[in-house]
Amino acid sequence: MSGSEWIGLAAVVVFALLVLLLVAPLRKLGRYLDEATATVRWQREHPAPAAAPAETVPAPSAERAESPVVAVPEPFDVPTADAAPRTTVVAATLGGPLIKVASLGYGVRTAARTRQESRARAAAGRRGRDARRTTRRAA
């Protein structure tokens, strides 16, 4: 067997291993999507009371007891006071990695563009040099 045949055989083996490694996660994903589809179908067939047609909503009656009024707790501004530190934590947790990924993508794009431009300049230089050589030989 030649070297290219060995490389082809290795590629087939690697592809087969990849398929074997991805079988279980793809099956789980399929089951998850089937379950999600069934849940959406069930929700469509059994709407929540808020989404039910208006004629099925019972009319208010005087016989029903009024619900007691619940007093609003005194430190009502606590959730808004906690929002700023939570936002800071989320920004610090997600912002750093997100910026790193964005900068990596920018660096890869810039490097690829620079490499492509340098190859184009080199090819143009070779074409010009070859053209000059052919005109010198013809003369």
C-alpha cells in the first residue's frame, strides 16, 4: 500500500470513530426534540385558562369572597437595589469571556486577510517578473 492509501484508510477510521462518538449525543438530542414537540402539541391542545376562549371564563359573582388585601412590605426597593450588583456580577462573568472570543475572532479574520493579501501580492509579483522575462527573451 502506498502512502496515500494509508492516509485514506486513516481518514476512514477517524470518520468512523467520529460517527461512533456522536451517535449517543445525537440520539439524546433526538429524544429531547421529540419530547419538546410532544409538549408543544399538548400545550396547543390544552390551552391555559388565561388563553381559553372568553365564554368559558366564569362571570364574577357576589357570592365569592373577596380576597384580603396584602400589605406591601416596607423595604420594597430591595430588589432594585440588588439589581446593580447582580448586573455587575453577570457582566464580569460573561463579559470577559465574550470579549476574549470576539477579539480572537477579530485576530483570526485579520490574520487570514493579511495572509490572503500577501499571497495575492506575491502572485502578482511573480506574474510581473515572468512577463518581464518573456519580453526580454523575445527581444
